[in-house]
Amino acid sequence: MIFDRVPPGYSLTQEPKGTPFQNPPEINDPEEAAMYHLDKMNNVQAFEDVAFFLEEGIDIPTLVQGITRGAVISGIHSIDVSLIIMPVLHEFIKDIGDVMGVTYNEGFEDPEARARQKYRRDVSRAERMLKKLKVDVEQTYEEDEGMDQDTKEQTDAMMIVAKAELKEPETETEDMPKEESMPKEESMGLMSRSME
């Protein structure tokens, strides 16, 4: 949403150093900043909050970024210190998830890429099975010449349908009609002079 952001020029309308993040941070040492966050999250209420967000499907890096950005905006520490302490907070939140028995997403895997990879593997397996089926059917044709024509046609039709189902759906593109060149009509208006 466009209204969730700070409008351009916001810093020019406020008193200089009027917001906490425009002043020097309270904590400059990364170890102190990590201990600040660990102490803040080391209580039952924080454990329940973290477990809730993990259950809702928020991945750990997003949760860590939210915590550290909130501290930067509040003037607790700088962005540089945030980047240094993020791995510590990641491991702590992961441990909270383990203790609370919550399944969590560490944010390192791309679910869409994983689904595409699984689809490609399934297609490969199915193609191998169809090739094997085709070889078996051809051997059966050679072994059993007494098979009636209807059964052979049904088997061939099933293989064609199976191959068609394995192909990825392609986006259909409609052929655009070509513009027909129309003869130019001479107009007699003020701006209709030709530049010949």
C-alpha cells in the first residue's frame, strides 16, 4: 500500500535529529546489542509470541529483520550492528521453535523452485515409465499376433493421452491480425499540408 511508507521529503519537514534513528545509537557494540535482544526475548511471553509467528508461517529471517529494524528505528543500535547480530538472533529464534515444538521455515529454501524441481522429476519418471510401457507393449504385439485391433488402438490412445498430460501447459498466443494498409485519403484541413 502506498500510504504505509514515509512520503518523500519527510526528513526535511521535521526538526533536525527529531527522530531516534537520526541520532547516534544507544548501543554501538554488537555483543551488547545481541545481549539486549536476547535478554528482551528471554521470557515466557516472548517465547509465546515467537512461537505464534512461526506457526503462522513467517520465516525466521523475516522475524529477525523485523526485530532488528524496530531497534534501529527506536535508536537502540545502527543498521551495521543489526547485520552483525542477525545470525545470533536467527539461532536463538530457531532454538525457541525447537523448545516450543513448532515447525518453522528457516527461509533458505524457495518453495516455488522446489515445486518446479519436483514437477520436472515427476515428468522424467513418467517419461521413463511410458518408454518402458511402450517397449513392453511392442514386445507384446510381437509375441501375441492374435491381439485384436481394438485393444491395440486403445493402448495407443492411452499412451498418447498420457504423453499429452505430461507436457507442461503452454501459454496460448493468439495470432494478431495484420493491419491492412489503407490508401491515404487527402484531407483538406489547416494542418494537412504534406512536406514533399
